[in-house]
Amino acid sequence: MAQTITIEAPNLDALKADFEKAGKEAPSRLKFGLTQFLSMVADVARTSCPVKTGHLQSSITHEITKATNTEVEGRVGSNVEYAPYVELGTGIYGPNKTPIRPKTKKVLAWVSRGPRPTTPAGWKQASAEGRAVFAKETRGQKPKPFLLPAFINNLGKLVEVLKKALS
């Protein structure tokens, strides 16, 4: 479930004069400025990311995906499989707005804490300890956005960072 959101930066007309002044160095300076901005957004996303094990938090990276003489594009995100589910929610709280139900079995089963049992005896022990959960459906997980707010809350700084890089 890859999610891509494209946002055009506002007020880039203010950069045209600085871009022209920079001459031949403009593309590399613009790339440097965008890298700084993306790094800042990634740092903010890491601090606002929900933490259980730290794996999702440490997976947040940034990169320049395209750099030509006239265009620079970048990306901030995570390659962790469950990142979109944390960001966007699941079940009735997610994009599909429907409860989560089993596809091939009669019930869903999960362990509320600790490692997942791999044997029937392990499931018995988890049930005895009150860690095993069985349900015909679940409402899902509420979204805990950390990437999009990090970007939106810092978008106003983009022109400032790029102007500084171009001068």
C-alpha cells in the first residue's frame, strides 16, 4: 500500500531572481537546499512518529529523486511495510472505512503483547496469560499521522531554505 502525495510548493516566484543570479551553480545549490529542507522534514517526522520498538522511527529517510537543470524533486518517507497503516489508519478509521474481517478463517487471532505463538501450545499459553485475542472483526487502528504534518507544518520554511541555498 504505497501512498504518494504530491504538493507543489507555493511562492516559488520569489526564488526566480536568486536562481538567475546563481547562474551555472543554481541547479546544484537548489538540490542542496531541497536536501536540507527534506532533512528537516524527516527530523520532525522522526520526533512525532509513534514509537513502540523504534523501527518505524529509524526507517524515516529522505532523498532527491530527480535533479535536472530546471527541476528538483525529493521524497521523505519510510520503507517499513506498516508505515502507511500507522499514518493513514486501518479498518473503519482507514481509507476503506470498513471493519477488518478474516478472509479465510472464522476468526482473527493476535497476541496483544509479546511474540506471536507459532504452535498450538503457544496459543494455549498466550490464551492462559490473557495475551491471545480472538475476534470475528475489529474496528482497526486510528491514524497517527507523522509524515504529512511534518511536511505541511514546515512548508512555509521551504522558500526560506532555498533562498539561503541560492545566495
